[in-house]
Amino acid sequence: MPHPNGSISVAYSNSKKGLEAEINLPDGVSGTFVWEGKSYPLKAGENTLGL
């Protein structure tokens, strides 16, 4: 996904362990990942979540 600071990329899969997600944000960009009513903070760079 294009963003003024760079590209945002997301890859996720459902496994027996649950959701696995890799989210990459450009420098200077933070965010929040919401899954099943819970919020997870994201920082600039690579974010790996196992939920």
C-alpha cells in the first residue's frame, strides 16, 4: 500500500497456532493492528505478530 513516507506491506496466515502477521511500516510511521477486539501497537519497520 503506498504511503507518503514509503510502502506499507502486510502478510498474514492462519495456522493451528492462530494468526501470524508480518507488517512493515515506513520510517516515521506507527500504527495499530486490531484483531478480535484487541489492539496491538506497531512501530516503524518490521512488526511480527503471533496471535
